[in-house]
Amino acid sequence: MGSESAATIPITVDFSGGLEMLFDNQRRYLISLPVTDESGKAANIAFLIEHLCKHYMKDPRADLFVLDGHIRPGILVLINDADWELEGEEAYEIKSKDNILFVSTLHGG
């Protein structure tokens, strides 16, 4: 009965600490994330990371955000203001209106 547009989850994604440079200098994105990934599994943080790299990252230096398909060490991830380590990290299943914040703690010098 539902339409294709109903198969998305509205979330907010924020970038800070310099990561916004990789995403067209935009700090906040309001995203309609597909409910499931390509394999039909519920959308999780790992899928979001892949989705962001594929559809939102404008800078070719993806290695500043991900390494081997995972968030680069030194990037803090908060899910609704809680450290993602408390939420299951990449396995956390995204829910409607979640706010995901990526903060780089790496500073060049």
C-alpha cells in the first residue's frame, strides 16, 4: 500500500571539527535515508556512512572520513547526543528523527 517515498527515515546529520569541508562545507543535512540497505537489512550507522560517502561527500579525500569502510579513528560519533559506543556503533539501527553527529578530533598542525 505504501509508496516508495514512504520507505525512508527522516534524520539529521551534522558534521563538525573540520569534517564539513568534505561535505561541501555544509554542517547539517536533513536526510531521507532508505529504510533498508541494498541487502534488505534495516538501515544502520554502517549503511549511513556508506550513503553519506556515496551521495553527500563532495571532496575526493574520503580517507579523511572512512578507512577500510569504517569511520576513521579520531572521529567521534554521537547518536542523539550519546556516544555511539553506548549504542552499538555501526550496528545501531537508525530510527526516525535521529540526530547523528560526526566530529573530527584530528587537527592538522
